[in-house]
Amino acid sequence: MTTLHPKIEEVTERIEKRSAETRATYLELIRGRKPDGFARQKLADGNLAHASAGCAVMDKTQLLGANWPNIGVITAYNDMLSAHAPYEHYPEIIRDAARKVNATAQVAGGVPAMCDGVTQGQQGMELSLFSRDVIALASAVSLSHDMFDGALHLGICDKIVPGLMIAALRFGWLPHIFVPGGPMPSGLPNPEKQRIRQEYALGNVGRDALLKAEAESYHSPGTCTFYGTANSNQMLMEVMGMHIPGAAFENPGTPLREALTRAAVERVVELTVKRDYTPMGEMIDARSWVNALVGLMATGGSTNHALHIPAMAAASGYQIELEDFEEVSAITPLLCRIYPNGPADVNHFQAAGGMSFVMKELLEAGLLNGEARGVMGTISDHAREPWLDDGKLAFRDAPGESGEMDIVRPASDPFQKEGGLRMLSGPLGRGVIKVSSVKEDRRIIEAPARVFDDQEALKEAFKAGELDKDFIAVVRFQGPAANGMPELHALSPALGALQDKGFKVALVTDGRMSGASGKIPAAIHVSPEAARGGPLARVQDGDMIRLDAESGELDIYCDPSVFEAREPAQYRPNIQGQGLGRELFGAFRNNASRPDAGGSLFEFFLPLPGTSHG
């Protein structure tokens, strides 16, 4: 058995110690709900009649008789999201699979699922981050019928999996399994798509060429194939043991995909009360969250998880801090080059070895804790590859070697010795930078600031030809309290075009960048945010800023007393905060936590009434 890396042990122990009281409170909560029989047995006859009225006769008999476990399905299906369109017929598959193992299944409820690809650079993006908390709330409403002995979660994309995870953990006395849909087949190569976007930004090609390229990239049902937040979500569910092993990146509509879905049903039934009862809230512990950090760093995953992991972990009573990310990143090698970190997409990654190979390598290097638990046993048990043996689902050992060294490498010969994300700090606050896709000669930028209060102002300055020079764009008032912390991926074509012209360009913002962003050095999630008086509110045009991703510095060359004496710019909400439902989210903006705490509405660390820890 491989010895765990001492730094991994140290970070895990520190999280456990830091979270001792809040974790104890959480465990007290879920253990107080431990079932002693099927959940619906405690419902009154009228309650149960309502809950079974719409079922098929064969299911109604079992529900009323309370002889079989009942599985709740939370679905994020809609047919606007390519990633979620395959879920349309999953309920039929799930109900059939449940009956075959003496169980019933019901769609407990649906949750919203917005597409960041549709809302990039649009007003609707201001609701994106908060949709995570809405999804958690909607899931809780669905599960609050208290009819269920386990749950399956159908969700993939950016905020959907984190929202579902938060809710699942608050119903942690139940077993839960996540059921993905898989990536669409490969379309137009990602580097070519990026090239055409930049050519359009420069005015060298028209909208018809741009639309053709985009349609050839996003062309069929399934998850987008670049390694953004959606596919980073699937990676996390794999390394945390929340999937049937190898479920993340199998394409939709294949026999293996259906077999994996049916296996998820069979397994969640096995984990219910009266069988091999495994409550998710006890299964997921500090080891699981550190494994999530390791997976994120080793694969060069989305910066959005610097927000989502603390928010999800908080739902299980654990306090994850940016220092934990930093220390794990420092000892975790980068094993993958998946777009935007390289030309390959997730289908190429899957063919080259996929998650089973990566997990095997991390386990053997002592970086992934194999004793952490998942739905199929230990995480060591999860480092396997699914296949169909005479039509039946089976598992085999992970590949012994990479199928393509330009895409995925062994831990002994990584792309770089440290992980894909690094933390930044200094007089301008604390933030995150994704270095896995930034060339080494672009990781240190020292240039004068050009300050913008919104992304549209930067786009207009670019179109006017005002930005053909070295500069660091400071785009402020983009945090949760200001406008919901939208992604600023729509700035990438303009900034990328300037960088390709030879200018030294970087971005500093209290907003987010898409998980698909990468080649521009970007200090993001800078906290405290400008709208709450953070240092970015005091930056002025011409201030010299140093962004050093190698040393982790985010500095401004200004006398501290002079800088502090400046009157901070004030965020002035205006009519732009109205419309498209944005006015409904005022309470979210007013109560959101700091970005480094997850930007969440929820305050899980407040004492719970009636507990000995409160």
C-alpha cells in the first residue's frame, strides 16, 4: 500500500482540526435523522396516498405497502442545454432498473439549469453563480417530501453539480449517487474555434464565419468537450467517489452509458436502510475534500471550483480555505493537457486513459487518499475502467500507460511539477490564477493599470483602438455583492488578440473567468471585492501593478499611505441591475459571502438551534 504524501496528511488533519466543531454539529444533525425503516412508513395515510397517486399501478402497490426502498430522482433536465438534453428519458430507465432490484423510483423534482455558454457576456450571466444556491434550495424542496430512502442526481454543468451536492449533503442521512450524461462527440477543434473568435474580435472575419465555427463546436447532445467547469465537475465526482467508476466521460446514447446509469440505480438501492446502509454525509469526509483539491490541481481544472469546493464542503461541516488549495497545488503535479490547457478535448483524454489512469497515478504517488470512501467502496476501488463484457457492465484495471503523452502523463513525468491553480495575495487582496494554460513567459506581468467598472467598457476601449499597449486591465465591481459575480469570458477574444500582437496583457478582477479561459494571465475572485470597499476600488489608471504567478504576488507600486488615503470608487447600482429577473436576486447580492468563502447565501457555520454545539 502506498504511503500518503505527508503534506496531504497535514492538510487533511488541519481541515479536520479547523472544522472539528462545525463537523460535529453537522454529524449530529444527520445522525438525528437516521432512519429505522423506509422513510414513507412514518407518513400518514393521506400523505402517502398523495405521494403515490400518479404512479404506475405496479409502483403504487409497493409504495403503499412500504415493502421496497423508494429512490428520489432530482433532475436538471432541459432540452436547451446540450449537456442535459440526454436526461429526457432517464426517468424511464431509472424506474425500470429500480423495479428489477425490488425498488421504486420517483422524480422528486426538477431544478433549474442555466447554460453559461448561452449567457456569456450577457445580462443573464449575473444570475449564474446564484443559480447554484437556487438549485440547492429547489433540491431541498423536492427531497422535503421525506418519501425517499436514497437519491439520484441528474446534473452536469457549471453550477448544477455544486448546487446538487450542497443539497445532497444537507440530506446526508440518505445515500446519494450522481448520474452524468457524458460529453458530446468531438467537433471543430478547440484551438481553431479560439482562432476564429479572435479573428472576429479583430474584425478580420464576419459573423457568418463565427457562427459557423461555434455551431461546428457545439453540435449535438452532450456536455461541451473542453475542460471547463462542467467537465471539472465530473472529474470531482469521480475522485470523490460519487459516480459509478468511469461514468464521467462516456458519450451519451451508447450501451455502456445506459449500463452505467442502470448500475447507479442498483447501487443506490444497495446503500439504503435495511441493506448496506451508507449515508452520504458520513461517507464524505475531510479526505474526500482533499482528494477533490488534488484532482483539481492534477487535471488543471476550472477556477470556479475555488468558489464551489468551499461552498460544498461547508454543507458537510468542513471549512476549506484558499491556503488549503495553495498547499495542495504546491505538491501536486499537472498530469493533463485538455483544452484550454492544450489542444485535446475530453474525448481525447478519455481515449488516452481518462480518469481511471489519472486516479491510478495519483494513488500510486501517494497524493490521492485511497482510503477515502465512495459509493463503490474505497477510492482505490474506484480507480477502474468500465466496459461491457458480453453486454454486461464490468470493471477492469486502469491502463498501465498513457495512450498519448501529449494529453495525459504519469505522475513521474508530469507536464509541470505543480498544480494548475495558484493563489495570489498582496495589497490588492487575495485571488486565484489558473497557470496550467498560461505560457511561462506570460506568468509575470508588470504594467500600468487601465481601470474599468464593467466589461462593456473594456470591449468599447478595445474597439476604439485604445488598448494597443502593455497594460493590466482592472475590471472591478464584478463580485457577488455587486452584480452576482458574472464570468468575464467574453473578454478573452479581445485580450487574447492583444497578447498575440506582442503586448503584455493581464486581467485583475473581483469577478470570475470561465473554466474555458486560460491563455491570458488573470487574477480573479479578488477579495474583498470592490463593492464592499476592497482595494480594487482605490486603483487608478496608470498605477503600476505586478502580477507574479510564480511567487504568488499581486502588488501595486503605490505608497501604502497614499493608496489608503484615496477615496474609494463607489459602486452605483443602476437600471442595468433590473430586468431578466435580476431584481429578484437583491437579497442574494446583499447576503453573499466573500468569494474566498464560496460567494454563497448559506451560513452553515452558524450554531444550529437545539444542538449541543450551538
